[in-house]
Amino acid sequence: MPTKNQNSRYPRQTNSTAPPISATIRKRLIQAGKRFYANDNIAEYLKPGELDALRIEVEHRMRDVLDSLVIDINNDHNTIDTAKRIAKMYVNELFKGRYQPAPSMTHFPNISALNELMIVGPITVRSTCSHHLCPIMGRVWVGVLPSADSELIGLSKYARLCTWVMNRPQIQEEAVMALANELEQRIQPTGLAVVMEATHYCMHWRGVKDNQSVMTNSVMRGAMLDNPSLRREFLSLIK
């Protein structure tokens, strides 16, 4: 038999006159004219300590969601801490690309004037579909044709930048565009290509429940777009 509700384990926020931290952050964004779509980074608009406060707020709201799903979160030993775990997962892991600044990048000058195609990948990436908050699991390949003026970055930096961009709720088409924009800004190459291949769990878990479909899309910039032979070389070397 379930025991008597034990709401004292997770006391509700008592200061009802203070706005929730999400409202404070949202107001700051609106006043700055900053867009805050699901796949936007808002790290520069967060003050110290606010991310922890946001995680706590998400935890309280997630308890309300579980309550509405008629789950006994006070007595079920499996779900007592579920709201806390979900809040930590979303704020500190799955969506951290929204709340954390871009990873630091060590750049190297192109001393040897490299101008040959370089390919990095496959890089394993994980993202979240913004339509149903289901996982997107896939791989990314990056092709770079540097110029004499290009800034080169270390191999691990590609993976870190991919992780930062992908750890947001979004659709795959926009994720690839965002990654290409970040790479182009940092490297300034003569040519750039990004290809992403991923499975979408919004099709695996729900809807048609198709376990075979894979989505592949690409972004080509500069010489990778204008030079068909270069583009064919890149596409032939990946996979």
C-alpha cells in the first residue's frame, strides 16, 4: 500500500513573489533583442549561479509533469528522484550547447600554405529532435580546403565544436548549417563541406516506428560547392 504523501522531500518554492529564474533570463533576452529558439546559444545572457537555479526550476516543473501523468513520485522508489535526474540531464548534458559558451579553440597559422583537402570524421554526434525531444544519433564528416590565410585547429577541436553545436534541441538540417557556420567563421577556408548521417528516434519510438530509415544531409561552401571534382573527391572518401 502506498504511504501517505511525503511532499516534504521536495518542498515547493516558497517565495511566490519572486519571478522564476526562467522569466528573469527570458526578460533579459527580450530586452537585448536576442532570439532564444531551441537551438540558440544564450550563454552570454546568463549570470553566475543562474544555471543552477534554472536546473532547480526545471526539476520542480518536471515534478508537475510527472504528477499530471498520474505517477506517484512521492512513494514510487523508481521515480522519487526522476525529476531531479531529468533536470540535470537536460540542463547539464543534452541541452548544454544552449547554456555553455563555445569551447576554446587553439588556432595555428597555415605556415606550410597547405591547400589540399583535409577530412575529419566520422565524428559520433548526439542531438535531440526539437519536435518530440527524442534522440538523434549519428555521424559527421568535415572536409576542409584551407587557404594560405586559414587558421588551422587541432583534430579534437572538431569533435568538441560538433558536440557543442549538437547538444541542443533542433532539426538535423539546421544543425548541419549551424556547424558549418561555426567552422567557416573559425577556419575561414577556401572550401568547406559538412555531411551528417543520423537516425531519428522520433521515428523509432513513435509514429511509423521505422527502425531502418537514416537521414543524410550536407552543406557545401566555397570551392566545395563550386568545384564538382573536389566535391566528388570528398564524397568518395567519406563513409
